[in-house]
Amino acid sequence: MPVLFYMTVYGMIVWPVSIAEVPNICGALICVFLLMGFYYVSLIIGIVQSRNEAEKINASVLMEKYTEGILHEARTVRNHQKLLAIQRHDLRHQYLRTHMSISLETLK
């Protein structure tokens, strides 16, 4: 695309013709300006699309890291809940042993 644009500009520079002498050159000038506009529009669209893709990739990576963090936190909470359940169970047995020993001493 830029090759065509620069070849057209080069051709206009090599063949020195003024618009006043040859009015048919207006069509060529319009074509050059249209090509230039089309090239820049397509360039801007490409840049915007690549930026959007990069943002999507970054958002995806961020979401993966966030998900990993939540899963790690859930595992940690689950492990702590298991440890608390074990401690509660042990405390119940300790309470029962203590309570039973007090009861046995009072019965004697």
C-alpha cells in the first residue's frame, strides 16, 4: 500500500507538469490524496485493533491471576475450616474428659 503511494508521488515529481498546463492531472492528484487517506485510515484502524487485542489479552491474564488468587484463598479457607473442626472435636473430648473427671470425683 505505501509502495503504491510513494511510487505515485515519485511519478508526479519526476514528470514535472503543472495543473494549469495539464488540467487532467487533477484526477491523479485526487487519486493520490484518496490513496493517502485510505492508507492512513487503514493504518489507524490496524493500530486500534492491535491495541484492543492487547487490552483483551491483558484483561484475560489479569482475570486468570484473579481466579488463581480466589482459588488459593478458597483452598486456604477450606484448610482452616478443617483445622478448626479438628480443634472443636478435640475440645469437646477434652471438655467431656474434664467434666467426667469432676463428676467422678464428686461421686466418690
